Amino acid sequence: MATDFDVIVIGSGFGGAICGARLAEAGYRVLILERGRRWEVKDFPRSAGDAWTWDHEHPETKNGWFDFRVFPHMTVAQGAGVGGGSLVYANISVEAKPDTFDHGWPTQITYNVLAPHYARVAETMNVKKVPEQQWPARTKLLKEAASALGYGDRFRPLELAVTFDENWTYDQPDPHDPARSKTVINAQGQTQGTCVHLGDCDIGCEVRARNTLDLNYIPIAEQHGAVVKPLHIVWMIAPVDGGYRVDYQQITGGALVPGTFTARLVVVAAGSLGSTELLLQCRDVHVTLPNLSGRLGHNWSSNGDFLTPAVHAGRRIDPTRGPTITAAVDLLDGAYNGSRVFIEDGGLPNAAEGALRREAAREGQDDRTRALIATLRLLVSNALPNIMPWFAQSRDAGNGVMTLREGKLFLEWDSAESKQTIDAVVSLHQQMALRTGGVPLTPITWTACGDLITPHPLGGCNMGTSAADGVVDHKGEAFGYKNLFVADGAIVPTPLGLNPSRTIGALAERIASIIVAEQR
């Protein structure tokens, strides 16, 4: 059939941007549809009235930076915009541990198979560790805590997708003045600045020091002819004449305007929740993809994320300065009570204090909200510069199930099977804080309500060996539907226990290389 494009990519995060770039490089006519905006520095949200959030009920009028999906006992935080999750993540680029792939993955996926793809992601995104002379206080505190607990050999700085100036230091006058940032042209011809530790990684870096996807893979795609269309929400995929029709709604003028494109191949890369929801709609509501696996929506994971703020009285931490995460204590071999955990330092956006105080002044309408507000009040009643946000990921049970209820995505997540692992994280955070003179404020949202929040959702369209145990094969191709691929965190079949972006990127690099090699 004659189609509008060779490939339609749905989403522009780590899966979509990378597949779009590599397929465009190979000569495919590529269209990338992104639900969010193309953000410029001048548009980054900063004040209370700015475009902070995405509203699934009314995206035509509320299509902001963060997308929060709230379910019983689990809240998922995502980004919305060209560049996807790279806009809001903490810049960490770390490879999964080799033993990750020993169980629950197709045999074709091993660490050694992914190694060249890991390397290509690292090169394209120009990942570097924070220069040691630039370590913020949080990094030093994490190292101190690791040594105090006998895990000094487990501490390691992490690679970040950030552009650094080796000569910048905290000792110079006004070190965080944006004027201290040096202008550079990256390998993709984009103008960036060097990091001056502004602390606003999660809400957009005003000096463009973060190597987000809109500054590397997206330009590669566009330089090779790909078309990127922001503010296009895909709602249905249907097979037509040997290819696929993709129906969307374009956000324009405060309204949703319908439209359609066709292609020989479709790559779904809307994230763990977005890709799963779209395919559930196509299977169960529109019935355009009725033969999708019955495993669709299963084995969802929060990647064991947890945050414990602690007050270190008399010790200046300045959590709003420096890259959001810089280092880790790697205990993924089960060295701590058999639980596989990855402890990190954490930061808060420099613009966070005012927002925290506004939220702490509210009155909660239910136990969950009251628990959250009580924790915030503990935070803001102390000097924010003395707060250390101890962060972590871990290998949780990965037993979440996503379904549709009344036509909307619903996540059922039972914390019981993950409790031992999360409690191990809590225990480590408490010990690290106490052994370094801090007072841990374990969130009562967990201790009282069993509620968690994650920025690292995984699974829902899991890789498998057949439709009996997965939704896609090792190539990312949906069982039962030739040339329909999924390439994002949704295909990760087991918790990684550490920051997932580089693994998602490596899988996308591999999927794109297979499509090209097989001349799909």
C-alpha cells in the first residue's frame, strides 16, 4: 500500500527518540508523534501559575511538564514533551547489572548482547561523571555513610547525561550564576551550556547543560528527514492493507482536532503506562488489535523507588544545588539482608522550597493526603539547606497489573510482596542518616498507608518467548502483529533495581538495528 510514512513512532522518550533517529539515519521516512509540547528554556515552568501538569481529562487546555497518574497505593510521575522522560529524569545513565538478564528475559537478551548498544547510548548522550572537585555535599555525605556502614567499596559516582566544565568549582564567586556556564556546540550541532549546579534538573535546566533527547537523538532524526509533531495524542492503531493506520487528536487552539496517518511500521514508545494503555484500548475497546497477548498489562514494576528525607542539623547539605543524583552505593548483589538495593543521593529543584511551603500549608481531605502533608511540614519546619534526600531503587516484586476500568487505565499494585525489599531500603536510609548525624523522616505515606511514588515505571508490554508469557518478542515486535513494535520501558520484563534509561535506550538501539538489518 502507499503510506504517508515508512515508520510512525508514538512517543519521543528514550525508546521513541532513539528508534526515530536510527531509522531515519537508515533512510526510512519517519514520523514521530509526541503528545506534549516542544519545550524551550523560556517556557520551563517556574512560578505557581505556569504549565506544571498534564491533565488526561483535558489535555487540550492543560498540557504541562509533569504527568502524575494516581492509583491506589502508587503514584507514577512522568514527563510530557519532546524528549519524553529525559526532560524530567535525574540524568543518570547506568548499565543494568549482568545478572539482571539471567531470569525472566528472552534468552536472546544478555548483557553481552546489549553491551555495544549501551556504549552507543553513552556516546550519543555524552555521559560523564561529576568531576570530583565539583562533588556537592550530598555526594560526600553518601560516601561517608557508605564507609560508616562498611560499604565503602560499594560507593561509586555515576555517569550523567550532563555537560560539565572541568574548571568550574563551588569556590569561585557566585558559582551558580548562569553567566558562569560556558557555551558549547554538541556533536549534533546543538547549542548547550555547561553545568553550574543550578539544581533544577527535573524542571528544566536554564543553561541547557542537560543532554536531554531533544538535544541529541531528536536532532539526529530531524537532520535525516524525520518529522516530529508535538501535541499529537494517539488514541488508536488499526491494521490496514499490510500496514497500519494511526489515529490521533492534535491539540490546537484549545481544542482537540482529529487526524490520521498511515505507515508500514509502527513503533509504540509512549512509556510503560502510555504504551500499555494505548494497546489495551486497541485490544479491548476499539478491538482493532484483538489478538494482542493476554499478558498485556501484567508484571508492572515501580523499580523499587523510595525517598527518605533526613534532617542533618548543623550540616549544610544544600539539596537544591548540584545535579539531582550523582552517586550510588551498589548493593544489588543482596549484600544487605539478601535484598537487592541501590542507594543514591537525591536533590530537590531549586524552585522547590516555595512549592513545599504552599503544599505544607494545605489541609488534607483524606488519610493519604494528610500523611503526605504531615511529612512536608516536618521538612519545611527545618532549614531546607540541612535536608538530605536519601534516594534508592531496588528490585521489587514486579507484580503490578494494568487494566481498563470504565475505559480508563487502572493499576492494581499489591505492596505485600515488595515490603521486605522496600523495608530494607528504609532501614538502610535510616542507618545512613543516623550514622552521619542525621534524623531520618521516613515518609508516613509508606509506614501508615503503604503508598509509594515512582518516576521509573517498567513493564506492561513485557518481552517474552511467546504470547503465553509476553506481549512482544526479543525484537520488540508484538506477538501476532508483524511490524508493530514496542520500544520503551513497557517491554522491560523484570525490575532493574537502578535507573533504567540506559537499558531502555540500549534495547531501542537494538530494536532499530534489527528493523534495519531485516529490511522491514
